[in-house]
Amino acid sequence: MTKLRPRLSLFGIGAFALLLLGVAPLLLTDHWLGNLGKYCCWAMAAVGIGLAWGRGGMLVMGQGVFFALGAYSMAMHLTLETAGDGVPGFMVLYDPLAPLPAFWEPFRSAAFTLLAIVLLPVIVAGLLGYALFKRRVKGAYFAILTQALAVALATLISSTIRETGGDTGLSDFKYFFGFVLDDPANRKLVYLITAALLVVCLLVVRQLYRSRFGELLVATRDAEERVRFLGYDPANVKLVAFVGAALMASIGGAMFVPIVGIITPAEIGAAASILMIAGVAFGGRASLFGPALGAMAVGWGQSSLGSTWPDGWTYIIGALFIVVILFLPNGLSSVLARFTAARRSPGEQPAAATATLQLEEAKS
Amino acid sequence: MDALISPLLNGSAQGALLLLAALGLSLTFGQMGVINMAHGEFLMIGAFTAYLVQQVIGSSDLSIPVALPVAFVVAGLFGLLLEVSIIRWMYHRPLDTLLVTVGVGLILQQAALQIFPSQGVPVEKPGWLNGQVTVFGYDWPLRQVFTILLATVCVAALSVWLKSTAFGRRIRATVQNRDLAEVTGISTRTVDRLTFFVGSGLAGIAGVAASLIGGTNSQMGTQYIIPAFLVVAAGGIGQLKGTVVAAWAVGVVLSYFAYWTTGSLAQVLAFILVIVFLQLRPQGLFTVRTRSLV
Amino acid sequence: MTDASLVVTDLHVEFSGFVAVGGVSFDAHPGEVRFLIGPNGAGKTTCIDAITGLAAATGSARLGEQELLGRPVHKIVRLGVGRTFQTASVFNELSVLQNLDIAAGRHRHWAALLRTRRDVDPSIVQALEETGLADELATPAGILSHGQKQWLEIAMLLVQDAKVLLLDEPVAGMSQDERTATGELLQRVAAKRIVLVVEHDMDFMRRFATRVTVLHQGKVLSHGTVAEVQADPRVQEVYLGTAGAATTAAMSVVPDVSAVGLASSPAVSAVGLAGSPQTAAGTQQQED
Amino acid sequence: MSTTSKRLRTLVATGAFATTVALVLAGCGARVGDDTGGGKSSARSCVDTSGSTVKLGFLNSLTGGMAISEKTVSNVLHMAADEINAAGGILGKKIQYVQEDGATDWPTFAEKTEKLLTQDCVGAIFGGWTSSSRKAVKPVVEKHNGLFFYPVQYEGLEASPNIYYTGATTNQQIIPAMDFLASKGVKKLFLAGSDYVFPRTANAIIKLYAAKLGIEIVGEEYVPLDKDDWTTQVAKIKAAKPDFIFNTINGSSNVGFIKAYYDAGLTAATTPIISVSIAEEEAPAMGHEVTGHYASWNYFQSLKTDTNQKFIDSWKAYPKSSGVTSDPMEAAYISLYLYKALVEAAGSFDVDAVNAAAKKNTITFAAPEGTVTLDGENHHISKPGNIGRINASNQFDIVWSSGTFIKPDPFLKGYDWFPANIRDQLVKAAG
């Protein structure tokens, strides 16, 4: 599992890129291309979750927070671009005379917005991660705290209607950095950027997984104390993965806005954050492609099955959690891996299966 | 005066409900390390049980006292079913129990939406809870006093059960050293099942209390689960008195914030406060000494 | 490799009122295989915990000019103090090479972490040869034999270039041949480094120890060469007077705080709902 | 091997980059200021009415929090479709409906709207409940030049050539409620609402009108939509001693509000509530009898008209019936018939033709609430303002009525107390 056959994974990414960037735009209707773009956004967040959770052991249940940082940064810029010099329409409703809130002002600048999409999650995840990891908050505590943060942020946005659009969210964007969003050619362009970014995310985590850092991260996940006794500060190792995950979620969120055309607190709250996890668990948390493909599958299921059988879809998602976590903790990709491993060396059990770590118990 | 007293009293009642919701979690999470995200849905089951009991009995004066033990058993049985079918395979992967139970919660919500009228069902307050008592000039609703009493009784019963009964001792022995407990003849399987039954049953009782405060519908559990977990975490894992103090503090702080700011902002501020508190004291209010968290 | 000595002076460790180590002093120098022995609950492992920053302690533990107490674990490691654990703790999912590579990594520049490993570090090759694991380079550490895991741990200490090796029961569970090999390995290693071994195995101690310190109930009972210690009547009383305590140590009524875990120490378990997070922590590793 | 992988990596990266750049350059669409490019002109309807059926889309939340309210609306739409089909369909074509789940998620509403318009090629879409869902749908129907029929009372201040509103706008529900309060001699009013766009906007309008009517607003409280606990806020209400409470709370939070209200010892006799979201369906689900409180709606089940009786009877006989009828249900029922009337007046399912037919201001429908007339300019319908008081059987006794049908005025142009500069800005913002 940890040994990625280098060329195979690279061919995989190449094929994936070809499908997303070459084949999909030719075959899919505008509607489904837009949907695919949306799944790509979730997939980016999912790739990050794979990094933090699958490889780093941090169950990040609040990726909605970082998704929101990117999404709202982008949405504020696009809203201002649409509003021109004036104050956005929805603000007029509550206080027609008040000026634009101060924190909106810098988002008029495209450069600032792009910078914010990258830097905000890095800063927030950096501070948060530093605080939590240095205090050795992990496991369920970490999961619940991050989820609570997502809930708190969603509630905060819902309750600040004039400043953020509240529960209704921000929508009705006309332009995307100077391009008219209604134009199908431009929508295709936005899709291509999104798909390309997803491919870049995959290339980045591929390199991370193959690098010494990737090995160190897995080591930290499996035996944090042991890593400490090798002279590393596990907090720093985890911090890098956490920040990376946050950054990917933020970029996914940022692209979600022009693709879907709306961002609301519901997209970043508890349920949305959990749905992101669902895809990762389904695909295989620790594998390279699992999180992305899993997230895309869940997104597709929501669009198609959620349409034809809405009641059933909720049951399916629920059952997915139970069955996958119970029987396939490493997701569908582990079935594939087991299958190929069995073909290569019948009888030899994979190391992962026999390995039981005793480390925490053996700490003293 | 009113501005000072009423949030204190209202907040205490809010805290009591939070405590009821958190008690079962404190047991299953604190004692067994299982993170049951379907706990909110067990609470919902308790509330729907209160409704069904009311339909059968008719009089709300009588139905609520009857519903309390019934809801305890019904929610407890659901918990037992969950333990026997799923959780028992997962004791060595607590983080994964979190995700599995998220799935269970989703299924229970959707089932409730389809079984019961979608806009929810009415649960009526017993007549003997109408009225107020005047405390420092504030008319304190009896219903709130009832919630506090109910929480007090549950805490007392739980702590007596854990400390003074043979079964409680077995639970504590199992928690402290599972292998040793097994060697000394304790059936840890039975202990696990019973602990889960009681923990889930407590959610059922919380559900009855919640049905007197808000709507009884498929979504009701979702608003309790995260605050309840925060309370358990802030109180210190497996710490009954910590859970009590944390729940009360969160309720009161929430109420003061809500009184002085807005309901929405209060939610946010209370969350942030708990998160900051856990940052400063990750082991919670009271705790056994440990070097790292779960 | 190092001239500095490890000097421990008046070490005190207390857990919620229970004195686990009460004023222990000893020293260890390069070139000797130093043993720390004593019955269960004597405070041996706790001493190591204190030196490596795992348990809070008062007193002093100096490596050369550097005070170790009060520093965080990873900083102490960076000063050159390495340790192993009673239960072999290697990264089961990673190969032997990956394990060693991580151990060798702390001297690298952070940017190097982001690159893929292209060759095997010379120090790793050396450590592999020294510990006889050269053939297991690509084996996942999880499927190594118990003894091999212990050697891998020692190899990890070698590549991390530890000046002080604190080994906690390194031969527990090993066959006689493996014990001998381990002992010889330690003797070789000790030529340039400080080696401090915590052991129960008297035979192993007799064969390989240069100097021994005997702990009993958190205090130093005796120290000297093997012969001197064996001749000490107090040591005989502790070990023989209690009817072969070494073999029945597991049944000892004195709680071995460090082994069972803090939470179950009597002072703590009386508290409230008395949850011990120990169970949860112990079961936290995932199966995969 | 490592050099191979490096080369491969470079190759893939370059390839991806090149593809992107190429497509960016080739596919560059319209930019700001290109009025000719993209947009509506390119959206061609794919509605196929050549057969014997016409496809219509129903978009309601069947899962998630709003399923509580929207499931009934979905069912009543099904009933209306069955009725119309039984009577021969629209322009002789049977309705074939596509039901979609909005899942209480506004982006999903947007996605499904696009799906219905571009994949299913429906003639029109019916549904939505929250203002947020409508605001999510709006840009999409406008972009694809589709039609959306919205059946719930809302906060007004909106207009779109592609949306028809069959629920009340502010001057048909909020303003009648305020007139009623003034007629009762109310001097002190407390505003309690859920924290989202409708209550916030409604209360902004209420405050403006209250100033004109000489009613003092003694407090204003909001609680998040998904929170039920109102105890603290009710304590504040009690302390403020209002004559009346104006309730814009939505959904299950209403139950929490009512329970806290009675817990605190407030009663309909001393501090009555007037609601704009509690109807026949919600009243019995409060867990406390709510006799004596008021609601402002256009339709009540208790309205004594023949069309209403017929509506109630058909609904009660309908398999998926909930037993009672309510204003949003009736407005949903109207919406489908209104569409039928529009199409038949236009003689075509074409959106522009339908809008042109609307412009004639002659479209009417004999609705259960009375005969409503469509305003072709703002796409709202005329409605009677009614105030009902809840009786012991959870039905509403009508205690006040506007008498005439109130013409829809979403931007409150006919009300001088509404500041003209705000209106101008809002009209401008609404486009």
C-alpha cells in the first residue's frame, strides 16, 4: 500500500487527466460537465482528506471550514465583480445606506482574492493545527473539535446576513475574472481549470506519498510516540499534512463557486463535511486515487440516485458508511490492491493484515 | 435583576438538557471509547417514544412519567442492537465507530421521516408542569425545574449504579483493565452490552425531555450531538462530575450570550469558548492523568 | 564518538503522590555496557522515561554539559539520547529500509524530506550489516521476527546517531542464540557510545554487563561490577530472599506503574466515573 | 527508473498544462462588456411538445430539514397534475412530471433546475419553499430562459421574467397583518424570527410600517433555523411586555418557541402571537394547544367557497393526503393551474409566448381562495388578505379580511412609508 509502483501511478494520473481534460469535455453535455466540475471540487477536498486522514491519521471532520475560506473568498470577489462599484444587492435589503463591510473591500482585487484562497487556509490551518497538535489533541477529540468548528462557522455565516448573505449564501455571479460566466465556452474553461487543479493536487500528493515525508507521515500516524523518539516533533509532521489538506479544500471551494454558481453555509457545515469523508472512506482513505474517485462517485450518486430515488439515496449513503467502514476500512481500492496482491504472490499475506501495533502501550 | 437571574436559571435548564444528552455519551465514549454519532438519533427515538406512549395513554399528565422508563428501554434496545450488530466488531478502532454511527444516524433519520408525519409529531406537556415558581423575582417555568430534577436523578442513579453495584464495579474493572477483568471471570461482552444499553437508554430519557422543549421530528437529534460531545470532552473523558459541570457551564454561558447578543451569535460564541477551553486544557475539567488524548 | 558521560543525580519521579523513583543517582560512560536491574516496580523503566522526557522528574540528568530534564522528548533525542521500548516498536507498515531511513532523517534538511529516496544512506548500510538485517531491507517491519524487530530498533538508534542508547529489556522473548548475538552487538556498539540496558535476565546481565546498578523500590540498592553486585547481601535478599522474585515478578504486589499505565495507579482509579483513557488509547491503532 | 519517472512526470505535467492553455485560448468566451456573447441568446429551449405529453418539473425538498414542509407541497402538485390530466391535460397534452429532490440544499436546487431545464427539457418547474432555494434557482432559470413557479409567501422585493410567484408578497400578508394589529389597538410589538432572509427582510419592512402606524417595536429576536430552544429569548420577550408577538419563525423551531412561550406563562389572552408560518398543518404539531393565536394568510381551509370545498374534498380523497389544506398547498395548487391558463392563453408552451400572454393581464383562475388575477408586469397574483384565529380544532376562524383582493406590489411602490431611495437601490440590485 505504501509502496506506490511509481510508473503505474503516474500512468494512472495521466489517464485520469486525459479523461477529465480530453474525453469528458467532448462527450458530456454542459450540465453534466458542470456536475463533473463540482465533483472535481469535492475531489480536491477529498484528496486533502486522504492526505490528512488516510496517511496522517487525523480525522478531519471540519474540512468545510477550509472549503469555506476558499469558496467565500472567491464568492466575495465574484459578487463584487458582478456588483461593479456599488454594494452587492443583498446588502441593500438590510441597511441600504451602510457601506461595504471593511473585510469585503480587499476582495475587489483579483490578485488579493487569489492570494487569499491560498494563504487564508494556510494561516488558519497553521494556527489551528499548531495549537491542537502541540497540545497533542488527536483521535476523536480532534475529529469532534474540527467538526464543531465547521458547525460554528456555518452558524456564524448564517447569522451574519448582511455581511455574508446568511443562509441564502452568495450567488448570481455574472463574471469570472472578466469572463462572462453564462457563456458556455467560459464555463468549459472554468471546468478545465478545475479539472487541471485536481490533477495537480493528485501529482502533489503522489510526490508527497513517495517522498520521505510520506513515509514519516505514515510512521507518525501509526506510532506517534515512536517518531518523537527519533528526534522529530510529530506535531510538525502532522501540521504539514493538515495545512496541505486545508489548502486543497480551499482551492476546491474556490472553484466550486464559479462552477456551481452559489455557495451557502450548508455546503461547509457538519453534513457537508461528513459527506466529504464518506467519499474518502468509500474510495480508500490511504490510497492515491481512492479519495478523489470516491468523492466523485458519491457526488455522482447524489446527482443521479438522489434524483431517481431520493429516499433511498439517504439509506445508501448511510449503508455505505456502515458497510465500507466495517468490512473495507481501506475502501474499495483495498479490494483492488488485495486482488492484485493475491495474483502476484498467492499465499503470502500482506504485511498490513498481520501487523498489529503495540506501540502506545509500550510507551514506557 | 431579571437580566442577570433569568439567563442563569434558563441556562441551568438548558444545561440540564445538554447534560441528559451528554450523560449517555459520557458512558459510551468515556467508558468504552466508542464515539456514537447516532446518539442524537437515539434521543430522537426517545422523543418519538414519548409521542407513541402519549397516543396510547391519552393523558399527558400520566404519559410523560410512563414514557421516561419506556423511552429508556426502547432507546436502550436500539443501542443494544447497534452494539451487538456493529459496534462489537470495532472496539479496536474507535475512530471508525464514529463514521459507522454517522451512517446509522442517517438511516435512522430517514426512517423516522418516512414513518412519522414529516412535519413532526406533537408531544404535550403534562398539566402539572404548567406554571412557574418565582425565584428572585423571576418566574421560573416548572418545565425547566423538571428538566433539572430529571437530570439530577439520572446523574445520581448513574453514579450510584457505577459506584455501588456489582455491575458498576464490573464496568469500572473492565474499563481499567479489560484483560485482567476477563481473567477474573467478568464477561466483558456482557459488560459492553449493558453499558451500551444504559448509555443509549439515557439518550432516550433525554429525548423525552427534549420533546417537551422543541419539535419531535426526524431532524431533532442533529442539534444535540455536537454540543453533547463538546460537553463530554470539556468535562474530561469518563468524568461524571466533569460532564455535569461542563454541561451546566455551557448552558449558562449560552443563555447569557443569547440574552446579551443574539441566539445565533450565542451558539457561535459558546462553541468557540469550548474549543478554546479544550485548547488550554485538552484533558478537560477533571481528568485522570494521561499523557495524550484518545 | 563521544567522550561525554551520562550523569544522573538525585532523580525523583512521582505519579499523583506515588513515588516511583526516589533519589536515584548513577552514571554511564562510553565504552561500557551499563546495566540497570531490579525487580518489577523498582523504577528502572521510569528512570529511562525520566531521562528521555516521557515522565516529569526532578533532580538532574546530564549528558556532558547538557541538562536533559525539562526538555521535550524530541529535543532530548536531538541531543543524542535514543531509546528502545519493552515491546518492540517499529513502524510495521513500513519496510526495514524505510524504518531506518526515517531514523536517519533528522539530520536532513527539511526540503530533502519532500524528495523521494534515491539511494541508501551509508549509515544505514553500516547499521544493517552491524545488526545482520541486510537481507531484510525490503521486508515490512511488521513481519519480522521478534528478535529482528529488536535489532531493527537498535539499528534505528545507530543510524540516528545516538550518543546514548537506552535499551528497555532488549532480549525479552529472545532465544538463547539471539540473546548472545544481541549481547555481542551491544558490546560492539558500546565501544563508541553509552549503552544503558534495563534487564530482568540475570544470565544475560552476568555475561555482558561491565557495571551494574540495582534498583529497589525506587532507590539505588547497590552498584558496581557484576561480581560486586552479586556479592552484595542486600541484593541477594531482594532477589533470593523473596523466593526468586525475578521469575515471579509479574505477580508482584508492588504495582509496576510504568507497565500498567498511569491511570490504574491506585491513587487515580478512585476518582469519579473513573474512566481510564488507557483502554481507548491502547486500542486506538487501527487494524490495518 | 527514476529518470524515466521524472521524464514521464514532466511529460504529463506539460501535457496537462498545454491542454489547458490550448483550450483556454481556443475556447475563450465572452468577456465583460461583450453584450453579444453567451447568455440567454445562446440558450435554446429543448422542450419537446410534439407528442401527446408535456414534461413539467417538480422541485421540492424530499429529504433534509425542509422535507418537513415541502413533501406536502410536492404531493399537492401531484394531485393537481392528476386532476389536469384527468380533465384532458394542457392544450390537450398530458402532464408527465419529473419529481426532483432539492434535498434542503440550495446548490442542489440550482443543479436540479439546470438538469430539469437542459436534460429533461421540462416546460416549467414548480416548487421551492425557502427564499434561499428560490434565490438559488433564479439565476439558473434566467440563464436558460425557463419558467419557475414559486408557491410560498415570501419577503417580496424581487422580480424576474422567469419566475411566477403564487404565494403572497409582503403587501398581501405582512401589511394586512400590521393593519390588523393596528385595528386591534396594538401599541407594543415584539418580533421573533428564524435567522434567515425572510424574517430579517419581513421585520425590516414591519419596522418601517410600524413607525408609520405608531406601533413601538419593543424587541427583536432571531434563533438559527435548526435550533429549537427558545427559552432565553422568550424570557426576554416576557420582560419586554409586548401587546403582541409577530412570529416569522419557520419550521420545527416554531414548536420550541410555542413550548417556551407557554412554559413562561404567556397566554393568548395576555400576549397573543400572530404568525406568518403556522398554518393548518403546523398548528396541531405544536405539542400545545394554540387556541386564540392568529395567523395571516390568504387562504384558510375554513374559507367558505365552493371551489375551496372541492379542493378540500379532492385532497382528503388523495392517497398521499395529509388530511388538512393550507396556504402554501393551495398556492402550489394554483401554480399548476395558472401555468395551464397561461399556456392555453398563449396557445404555446414557449416561454416568451407565455410571458407575452401574461402581459395582457387577463389570466385568471378560480382558486380556492377566490378568483385570482395574474399581474403580467410583476408575475405575482392578486390575493385576499385574511387573518385567522386558531380554534380548538386547530382550524382558523377568519376574524379580519381585507375585503377586496389586494394587488401584488412586491416593491411596495404604493406605500409612501417605504423610502424611495431604498426601493430604487433594491430595484437596481434586483436588476
